[in-house]
Amino acid sequence: MTKHTILIDNLAFAKKNESLTGILMLADCSRLDELLHHAAEISKSNSIPSGSISYELLGKTDAAGQPLLNLSLIANLTTTCQRCLNEMPLKLTLNFNYLIGEVRDDDLIATEIDSSDDFDVQQACQSMDIIALLEDEIIMAMPIAPTHEKYCGDMVSQSGEKPNPFAVLKGLIKS
């Protein structure tokens, strides 16, 4: 597996209104890749291959001069349906807004975040790993037990009618 990194200085990125777009393959996302069913097929909905992540990261500042990042991503993945145990396409379209703050790790715990959840706080960092950020957000957005919305096809039955091991003892009971 190839493992490359995409590092940015997130504070400078936001202040300069920079942007970054690309398509990331699962070979670069080892943690996410472990959770998925592998199939090399092209998604019928668009030209993004199954098992890839299309992303766009935009930096900007708000009216108050606070540095912000906006992350939009489309992930075309193939996972395993937990009902029928067959492969299942999973398309995630996600958007995130981050407020870049110059705070220490200790302060992040003590900082009260507005309950509106408009922005997540990201610590100012000269080497923010974009691939790790994408992986984290997708892993947290994935369903715990993905299932097909409609018909699953042939169901895999793990339980079945098994003979009762105590049925032999039933004949020993005196009437």
C-alpha cells in the first residue's frame, strides 16, 4: 500500500484563502480501508471510482477575521451489509466547517463550544494531515451496522433449526 501525506499549515491556508481539491484512493487511507469491502468497480452515479474520496478544502476568514476551513467530500465506498453479508455500495456526501484556533491541547478540553455545532475547533498547526482528517471524518460518519435499504437478496442464515440436545431425555420421563 502506498502511504503519502498531504500536510498544510492550516492557519496560513485559511488566512490566504487557499483551496485544495483532489481524489484520494483507499490505498492511502489504511484505517478506513480496513473497514470496507473491496471491489474495484466504477460507480454508476459519477466518474469517481468506488473506493475513492473526492474532496475540496477551502480556507477563508470570516468578518471578524477568524480563520475558517470548509471541507466537502464525497466518498464512494463499498462496505458489507450486516443483514445479508453481501457487498453494499455506500455513498457519503459530507460537509464540515472548522474554526482554526491557536489553543493548546489542554485548552481544547476547557473551551466551551457553542451548542449550535456550526464549527468544529481545529488547533492551529503547521503540519495538519489532510488524509488523517478525511479518514477521521468518514469513519465517524459511517453507519455502525450498514444494511441495504430495500431487498437484500438471499439472506445468510446463521441460526437454523437445530435438534434440541435434550430431546433424548424427554423419553426418559415417566408418565
